[in-house]
Amino acid sequence: MPVVIGFEGSANKIGVGIIRDGEVLSNPRRTYITPPGQGFLPGETAKHHRGVILTVLQEALDEAGLKAADIDCVAYTKGPGMGAPLVTVAIVARTVAQLWGKPLLGVNHCIGHIEMGRLITNAQNPTVLYVSGGNTQVIAYSERRYRIFGETIDIAVGNCLDRLARVIKISNDPSPGYNIEQMAKKGNKYIELPYTVKGMDVSFSGILSYIEDAAHKLLSTGQCTPEDLCFSLQETLFAMLVEITERAMAHCGSQEVLIVGGVGCNLRLQEMMGVMCKERGARLFATDERFCIDNGVMIAQAGWEMFRSGHVTELSDSWITQRYRTDEVEVTWRD
Amino acid sequence: MAACKTENGSERKLEFFLKVPFPSEREATIALQSLSPDPEPRKGGITKNLDLSGQTLSVRWTADEARILRVSVSSFLDHLSLVMETMDAFGPPVSQ
């Protein structure tokens, strides 16, 4: 019955979570929110995390009703993500692991999302669409690896949405993506945007350039509203994601789709994916914002799986890395 | 603490030394192991070496430019204070 604590802070969310045998004992989190029109930079994000991480850690222990001695393993995000915030979190994880005399486990952030999605939804062997501000990948498990079937060749889908939010200066509270989703519901004019699926992969940077340009022109001449832009961008981006997910499903003969990552909270994306799944007789799985959005317990859960199958990270190997491919990890805990 | 030295008559390197005392050797070791794994973000123009002697963690930097040195030292001090705050809040270390 190992109890694992997980630390996550690769982007603007800092979370610490505790899990015991598939039961979430606590999962507190804080988000660094910037003013409208601004994104989050590594140094400032790291500073935010530094300011709250010890408080969040104490909250995690208190909510779980546990003491340090009850923890069996300390998991943290080794990568991928932003360097400065990753270091901040890793330093605390290393320090408490040593203070408490517990083994340390460096976890791949993407695998954290996948393992949490699997746990919560009980999907057996899904095609995974991992979509967030930092990542966009279609993943399927095969022979001890989470293999990347398709991905963005430039920016993540969430990044594209966040950058539109900056241009039209909407609030980043609770997240730019959430506010775009709400505005999109009120949009009714479809503005045609480039549609850039590249085989199994997708490209978003061209669409972003196009819509940034279009936004300035169309809004100033009153030809459309910001709501119309949000609506049009979502429809285009999500249709592309549904297409590449379907392509991967066809390759794998898969009957399950699992959406993970912050953009996975988006109900319109879930709806569109649901339509495709229904047409194929497949099942769609998604989680709510507690687990879609970056959080500590997803790292704890992946750490739990890794720990049980014998992984441990030596302190000298516990360096963080901004680039960490999902298929670099040997998934020894699955057949 | 920062000194200019000419080496081989052609290079000027800046050096910075820091000695941090800890209440025990164990805590100094914990700090060392928490602060040493990550590589310097900037690959060239700076080196940083951490060392332990007894209860003291010593750090030595060499850099080509003052600006690069300042950024690295400043960053290290932030991380060091985070380690110390963590040890205050969640220590003392369990007996081994």
C-alpha cells in the first residue's frame, strides 16, 4: 500500500498531491495568473512557485491527514516543461526526500497525465489525446512504451488559444482557455481559418499568425466580434485534433479515446470528439478540471506505478530537463 | 569576493566564492545534493563547483562577464534559501 507524494510545477500551476493505492488523499494547487494580454515567463513563474510551494506541501499533508513518516516515496516532475519552475520544484522534492529518508522518483509530465487519466476513467487501452498549453500529442501504448503517433510540429494547441486570448486581451483568470470557451459559446459567425493537418501531425503556428492578423483587421472594422474569433478558432483547432485522433485510432484498431491535459477540460472539444467516437462505435473518456489541468497527484500516481515496478531516481540523476519525450520512458508497469 | 585574474596573459576571468555554514554535516550534505544535480542553464561563459567540507558547503564560480556571474549567483542564492526554508519547515532530517 505505498503512499506517494507528487510535486508538479512545469508551467504556471504548482500542485502537490498524495495518493495511496489509487485513492486521491489530497491535491491542492495554485495557479500563477498574469494580467490580460500577458503570458507567463519562466523567472516570474519560478518566483511564484517558490513563494507558495511549502504552503501547498503542508496543505497536501494536512488534507490527507498524514505525516512525513507516512509517505513512502517522493515523486516530482523531471520534465518536460519550463526550466526555472521545474528546478524550483525539484529542489524542494529532493530536499524533503532526503529530510524524510524516502526514495525519489523523477516522473515524465506527459506520463503523469496519461496515468491519472487511466486511473480516473478506467479506460483499458485508449488512444490518448494529450492537449495542453505546452503539449499536443496523440499517444498509444505498445510494447512497454507510450508511442507518439502524431503531434504538433510547432506550437501546442493550448498555446495557440492562449496567444489569441492575449491579442484580444481577455482575462487569464481562471485560465485563458476557459474564457475563450465561454466566449466561443456566444460566437455565431464562422471565420474561415487555415486548416493544417499534416498526415498524422498538426501545425498551429500558421493559424496563429493568420488569426492574430485577422483579429486586428476584422475587429477594427467591426466585421466580427471577439466571440466569433474564439468560436472559429476552437472549431478549426478541435476539428484538426479529432482528425488526427481518428487517424491514430484507425491505425491501432482502437475503440477508446482518452483526452488528457488542460485543453481536455474544454467541453466543445469533448463534444466534437464524442461525435467521431459515436460514428466509430468507440468510447470517449475525459476527466474534470481537477485532473485535466496540471496537478500534483497525477505525478504521484505515475510515481506510484513506477515505484511499484522498481524504479528509483538517484539524486545525482535527478536533474530536470526541458525536453523529455513521452516515448523515452520504459513503461515497465504495463504488459 | 569577486576577483579579477589574468590567466595565460590573455583571459580575464571573474571568480566568486561562497561558504555556507550549516548546523550539521548531514544538513550540509542534503543542501549539496539538492542543489548540484541541475546543470547551469547557460552553457558557456560560466562554471560553478559545489563542494562539501564538514558542515560547510562551499561554492566557486568562474565567469567571463560580470553580468553572467551575477545572474548565476543570484539564482543560486534563491535556490539555497529555498532549501533552507524547506529544511526549517520540514526538518530536522530523520536519523539514518
